[in-house]
Amino acid sequence: QRLCDVGGGRGLMLSEILLVHPHLRGVILDAPGVIASGAALLRARGVADRVEPVAGSFFESVPAGCDAYFLKNVLHDWDDDTCVRILTNVRRAAQPGARVLLVEYEVRHETRTFGNIVDMQMLVACDDGRERSREEYARLLKRAGFTPGRVLPLAAPVSIFEGLAE
């Protein structure tokens, strides 16, 4: 019923989800300037009345009381310990039964996958950022207190890595 887009930018992805699923309400968390710049977009897309904008930092806290928490292309910017810090904040906010959904590129053993190519770019662009394998995402989720769940490959070159708060 209530989906939080953690580090959701101006709200383009959340607004698209809300347009496809009219029964959902959304919460978007990002830096104050980013939240302010997204208000017009949410109004233009016709979902502003179903979105609670929250200015803040996922390094400090995440809004509580959502059924699911969505992080798209967030964790690949950070080293493992920082990812666990972010996910631990999500876990603190998540009630038992809530889900975390990580949308990220997946590194696979085949060397010609898009995730592997993007991983090389992350090594250059970010101090400690990188793409990860499904096993690595499972370890991050466990360290933060989630039970790893399904991995859903999408038509785009990303996958959804699910975690369950128990």
C-alpha cells in the first residue's frame, strides 16, 4: 500500500510506479534541494497528492511505516560497509514483513554482461562504488538484518534483489 523510494531523486521512477499502480501511495526520500526540485514533476505527472516528500539523508534515517522500500542504482555508488549502513537504516524503519527492493546491475561470471561493463565504469567513476553479484547482494542484505529473497531479472539490464524484514 505504501512504497518508499529511498534516494529517489525528483520522483520520476516513483511517479511511474504510482501511475501503473493507482492503489499505491508513495514516500520519496532525498536531499532537500532534490526534493524541492521534484515537486513540479510530481504535480505534472498527477501523483503529487499520493506522494509524501521527505527531505533527509539515507545515511541517517529512512521514513518508517512503508510496506516496501525501493532503492534504484543507490548501492552501486558505495563500498560494502556504507551499503550495510544504508540498508540498516532501511531495516530500522521497516516493520516485520516489509520488503526492500534493490534495483541494480548484476555482475555475472560471463564477462560480456552489461553489469560487468558498468562495474568497470564504477571502478573509475566512484571511489569505492561497484556492481555486485547476487551472492554479494545477499550478503549485504543479511548483514543489514534482511532475509534475502527472490532475484528478478528485468528486460532492462538490471535485476531486482528482494529482502524481507522478519
